[in-house]
Amino acid sequence: MVDIEERRTRRGGTTFLLVVAAIAFVLAACTRLLGIDGSRHMLATTALTPYFTAAGVVLGALALLLRRWVVGLVTLLVAVVLVAAVAPRAFPDSRPVGVGQDVTVMAANLLVGKAEAEAVVAAVRAHDVDVLALQELTPAMVRDFERAGLGKVLPYRHFLDEPGGSGSGIASRYPLFPRTLTPPSKLRQAGALVDLPGDDLEILSVHPMPPVVAAGPENWQRDMAGLPKREINGPVRVLAGDFNATLDHVGMRRLLNDGYVDAADQVGEGLNPTWPSGALWPPPVAIDHVLVDSRCPVDTFAVVDIPGSDHRAVVSRFVVPAR
């Protein structure tokens, strides 16, 4: 009798733990599947969608192995729905046909000017970058770039450098014309028209406020809502930088529904994390992006480690089609 009671107790304890884990997983899944961008904690949970998707598959399989059929089936069903949303990022999409000007865009968060300017310039040279979007650009960083020779490879610039993390800028191989593409925000977001040999290109150095600060996500939500939509009758538009958002956040999905595509997702690199660089905690996530007009065929995407920065730079080559 004692052995039977002990087995029942252990079985009940196992069931309880599985149920608690399954409830936690389903609640986390709901923040993603229902598009709940509520509190900063919910937004942080949504950023971890690829991780808890994998955890849900493992949890569901374990529950079935232990013959907790209801827990296992419900958990696996929710996990499969998440897998269908996340897994395609690891596989390239078909490339649309497009003829026009090849352009390479790079975006780099400079960690309040602590990034090594020489490393950024070396990446620009190595990837044959045409347009460079910078976030957290400080006056000291501008001087570092001058010494590192950025002006020799990208002679045209539109810099809104400021002390701290609020500055931004754009450097280009081709002439630039400043454009105001967003409403005012606490973090400056430089915009410009790039005078390409063919059709022109509009680019925005994206840097909304972080959503997980103690003050809450309202500033991030406002900044994300202020990012410009793709204009079908206007110039090709590219949004590149530190979005402080993954492809699972509602604000990013809204941009993708408005006519942009994520360059990393297009070539099967959508799960490649960009922050924090060189660290395992918090869990690395992809919050730096190059969003291009859906009319632009994307050829390549890569992430680049930049010493001194907590972000990896992102680089994409795509075609600006002739209209």
C-alpha cells in the first residue's frame, strides 16, 4: 500500500508540474498569437517566441511520452501553430524577378559611440556597402570615423550626431538629400533620399525607444507607429537599423503587411540573432533589421560582429528595380 501511495503521489506531482509548464507556455504563446503588445513584460516574452516555441515542442512530446494525453496534445497543437509562424524564417523565399540597380545597405548600432570605428569601416569595405545607417552616433564617433577613413569609401553623409544614445546618421557612396520621414522622437532617426544612378532610394536609420524600460512601452509603440509606410507610387523605401523589435511583435508585422519584406527572412536568415552580441543572457534575439520595399528582390543578408558594440551589424544586398 505504501508503494502504491508513493507512486500515486509521484504521478500526481509530475502531472502538476506538466500542467503548470503547459499553462505558462500557452499564456506565452497567446501574447504572440493574439498580438498582445501590452506591458513591457509581454513584449519581452514575445521577443522570445522562437525559444518558447522549441520549448513547447519538447514539453508536448514529453507529456505524451508520460501519457498525459490532454496536456501533451494541447501543448503540441499550440506549438505546431507557432512553428508554422517561426520556422519559415530559416528557409529562403523564392526570389522575385527584378532588373535594376544593385544596392548594399548596412545598419549598425554603435553603443553610444563605443563601437570600433575601424571595424565598421572594415565591414563597409569588405561588403562593398553603398549606404550605411547608423544608430547611437555621437560627435566623438564621427571624429573616429574621420580618422578611420569612412569618408573615403562613403563620402556623402547626413549625420544627426548627439552625445549619448539619441544620435543617428546615414553615410553613402552616392549623393544624399535629407528627408524627414518620421515624427519627432526621443531618439533621432535620420532619413535621406539616395541619388542612385538609376531610380532613387529613400532610407531611414531606424531607432525607436526600447519597449522594456521601466517607463513602459508607450514611446516604443508611438515610434513604431510613426515609421513610414511603403509608398507604391513613391521611391523605393528602406528602413534599416535597430528596431528594438523582432518579427513577432505586432509593430513589425504591421510594417510587413504595409509592403515591406525583412531581408533576413527573405534569404532564410530570419532566426540569426543580432543582440546582445557575444552574450548568452538575455537570450539573443533578432532586433536589427533591413526592411526593404517588397518590389526589391533580396540577394544576400549577413550579420557582422562589431567590437565595442552590443549589437551585430546587419548587411543586405538587394535590387532597386527600374520603374
